[in-house]
Amino acid sequence: MPLFTVDVGQRPVLVFSEANREAAEELVASLISGDLREFESGGVPLWDGQSELTVRDADAGEAERWQQGLSDARDQGAAGDDPDDFAVFLVELDEDEEDEEE
């Protein structure tokens, strides 16, 4: 399955797989955009709800990071059976307070 990158205002933030670009754009519009408002990097939401969100083909480096992330998640037992349900952030995310307490 092809890999796609979500850019927030020209900043690549997420790589995921989807059947085609139309399906990828639909997924971003319906699900991923809301998630991008909840995740933070450097204390700032990945998406402010206004900046342009674009979907494009992942470049070779982004595809390699996705493959490595999937491999690492599988090694840790954290990936499901379907790689199509897997995504990799290209930015460092802030840890949740709950995660920090554990």
C-alpha cells in the first residue's frame, strides 16, 4: 500500500499508509485532523485548526522512518496485525502527564 505524509503548513508531521491519495485525504479530513489538534510538540498542538493540511506521497526518507517505526513497534508487541492501521509521527511529541508518571 502507498505511504502518504501529512504536512501542516509545509511541515511534515505524520506518515501513514492508505489505498490511494483520495482515501488518504478523506482519512485526514475525517479522523487525523482532529488527532493533530490533540497531540503537541514543544507545548504546541501539531495543528492549530487553521493552517493548511496537505497530503502528499511520502518521500524515501519518510517511508524508511515508517518502515523502521513499524518494525520497532512489532518488536515491542505494540503494532497490530495490519500495517495499514499504523502511522509514524515525524516530529517529537510531548509526553502526556500520565505517561510521565508511569
